[in-house]
Amino acid sequence: MSGDGTVLGVVIAVVGAIASILVARISTPRPAAERPVEDDDGREVGELRVSPEIWQRFAVLEAKVDHLTELVEQKKEEVTRLERLLRSAMRIIRRANRRLVARQEAPEEIPRELVPYSID
């Protein structure tokens, strides 16, 4: 029985050595070549090139995105101003309603559209 264990141990050791050599070969970086390999056109082999038409399309898309970003920022400012005005309108209505109640008159109905802008 001990002979079978020894053979199995040797086989495991050999397989482990082979595996460690393969892992070492795969994981070690290979040195870069001194000169890149070029094809007939003078371009490096494996180098990706993008056609000028695609770069032009990218430029157009970038300009459009920049324009849309500017529009969004302008609209954000407008929305902020409008929200301030709506809050101000809500304060004015509440103040007027308090005065009406103080004079024992019926308060004005608050429009549903202004309720989300109530500070209270």
C-alpha cells in the first residue's frame, strides 16, 4: 500500500510542477519588441485606426451634447426661478388668508398647483 501512496505523491508533485511552470509563463509579462512590426502601409500591426469620418461624427456629437448640456443648465435656472416665484405666491396667499380670517371672512382657496410649494 505504501508503494501506491508514493507513486500518487510523485504524480501529484509532477502535475503541480508542470502547473506552476505554466502559470508562471502565462502570468509573466513579455518584453515589448524594440521596434513595432509594421505592415505595408507603414502602420503598426495591431494598432487601431479610426477613420476621419468617424472622428468628424464624434465632433458633431460632442457639439450637440455640449449644446444640450447648456440648454439643460438654462432650464434648471428657469425652473429654480419659477419655483421661487411659486413659493412667494404661496406665502402671499397664506398671508392674505390669515388677514381674511382675522377679519372673520372666508379665506381664499389655495390652488392645488401651489400646494407642493408650501413652506408650512
